[in-house]
Amino acid sequence: MDLEVARNFLIALSIGALIGIEREKKKDTEPGRSVGGIRTHILLALIGAASAWQAHALAMDWIFVVTLAIVGIAMVANSVRNPVRNQDSASGLLSEVAAFTACLLGGMVVVGNAALAVALAVATSAVLAYKQPLHGLVDRIGVDDIYAGIKLLIASFIVLPLLPDKAIDPWGALNPHSLWLLVVLISALSLVGYAAVRWAGTTHGLALTGITGGLVSSTAITLNFARSSQIQHEPAQTHAFSAGILLAWLVMFARGMILVAIVNTGLLRSIWIPFAAMGAVTAIFAGWHFRSSLAASAPVEQHGIAVTNPFSLSSAIRFGALFALVLLVIKLAQEYAPGAGLYLVSALAGSVDIDPLVLSLAKESQSGANLEQAGTAIVIGVLANTVVKCAMVAGLGAGATRRHIAAASAAVIATGLAAIWLF
């Protein structure tokens, strides 16, 4: 006996059992809606594996093709003859497709793709089992969100390949292909954060909203919670708003490190200690305010969070223009005013937006030169951004929230300056 062939058939049977278990449970909750249970899907996987093995052993590929055709015809015939399914057109062909998938994955195992087939079987079972969460996610997706996703795909796979991959300025700073690639990167990351907000919603607590919203824009979360603090003044509420703001800031630190790790891994060694230290201080303050918010019973009412879909072609072009401007100014500062001039530019750019500054310095230092200086400039930009957001809370917030954020900001800034001095 060929042990490898026996192992592959055993894997194929396991795949059929994995998909069949979920279908068996579906038979209990929705009688008549499923093609079969665990036995049916095990046999279908075995049919797929056996036909694929015979096709390979006899060099007659048509055996597997004919087998798939017969299984497909049987599934369609079952759907037509099933009166329960015919009465409910919304039931679709999910069970038939799942059964056909079990057969196809069984064949994949035998022809040498066992690992991929198992992974796809797990994914298939997850899709079948998580019906309600997936439908809920789709319900939260609007037409504008679909258009935004399509535009991002256009920007990634149509616009990007058409751009020249060489510098177009005398200083060698502006490469259209690289610029647009980083625009797509930051847009994709923001879109992931926006999807997290839509999935979690904005009514599951200020802390969760702060975390998911921080992936899109920590500034938007800061502004919204600061304004909300003018309306709700109870101690639990002020602590909750402070925790939400600080958690959004914490995500900003993590987001910055992720961007640097993607663009320039070498630069990560220059910023991870200051970022980790500032992030730890922010986490401590956020955790304390979160625990304090749970101590009181007063509910915290959330108003509309100003987090909208972050991607459109116009916004991407504006971000690209801002990114190009920051990159060019940083290049000029490095060439004509190294040191203090670069730090001043970083402070001014960081006070507006962190992402263009981080991406610009990460790209500019890809050659490995002045990594410590670039790391220090990024930290200075983050500190400037913290000062600006603290000023937003001081100007738009009210009550204890202003004091909470001022104290946390002072600690974060002191930690960042100490990290710059010591490291």
C-alpha cells in the first residue's frame, strides 16, 4: 500500500466530514434545505478523490471532468425536485454548491494540493457556519462603500502600473509610481479601519469606537468625543470620552509603526523604543479612565461619529499631493538645512497629519543614511500632532475631559522627549 496515497484519501475524507458536520447541523435547524449531512459529504469527497486518482494514474483527465459533471447534474436535479427549496427561492443553491465543493476539494488533495485543499475546506466551513454575521456585515455596507472599494482597486491595478517608476524632479525626490503606491497603502489601511467601524458599529462603547476609529482617523475621534463632552458631564461619561480619545491615539502609534515596518524596516529600529514608550503611557492612562468609567452606572450616550469612508479618488489625489509636498520639503531640508531644519519641517507637517510625514521620512531614508535623524524627526512630528489634538480637546471639550487629556498629553510628550534624549 502506498502510504502517501492512503494519507491523501484520509485527508479527503476528513474534508468531507468537516463540511458535512456543518451541513448536518443545518439539517436539524432547517429540515429539507440541505443536500445531505456528514455521510453524503464524506462520500462526495471520496468520489472526488477517487476519480482524481484514477485520472492521474491512467493519464485520462476526462474521468475527473466527467465525475464533476455528473455530481453537478445530480446537485441541480436535487434542487429542482426538492419541494421545500422550491417554495423558498431565497434559499439559493448554497447546499448544492457546498456539496460540489467537497467533491472538488477531495480531488485537489490527491493531485498534490493537500495543504491548500484543507485550508479551503476550513474557509468553506467558516463561510457556511457564519451566515448571520456575514449577512449583518453586508447589511452595513452601503453603495458608496462598494464604489470606494472599486475605486481603490482601480487605483491599485490600473492607475499604479501606468505611472512612471522614476524621479521627475531635479532633487530625485518625486517618483510617481512610489508616491501612488504609498497612497494606495495608506488608503487600504484606512479602509480596513473604516470596515472595522462599520462592522462593530458606533454603539458598542466608546472604547471600541476609539480603537476602530483610530485606524481611520484619530483626529476625527478626538474632535467628536471632545464635542460630546460638552453635552455629557457625569464623571463616568468624562472618563469614557477620555478613554476613547486615548485609545484612538494608541492605535495611531501602532499604525505609524506598521507603516514604517512596511516601507522601511531599518527605520523601525530607530523609532520603536520612543513609540513603544509613548504608547505604553497612553495605554496606562486609557486603561485607568476606562476602569473609572465602569465604576459609575450612568450610561454614556454616543452621538454620530464623524468617520466616513476614507477613500475616494479626489481624496487620494489630495493626499498624494500633500505627501509629495512633504516629501519634497523634507528632501530640501535634508540637503540645505540638515538637523534643525528637518526637525522644524517635521513638527509643522506632523501638526497637520502624521501619515504623510511618516511615509515621507520612511521612504527618504530607505538608503540607510541618517536613520536616527529620520526617527527623531518622526517622533517630533508625533509630539507636535499630540499637542495639536490636546489643543482641540482644550478648545472644543468641556469639564474633566479637558483635564484628563491635558495630563495624558503632558505625560506622552515628556516620555517622547525623554526617549529622544536617551536613545
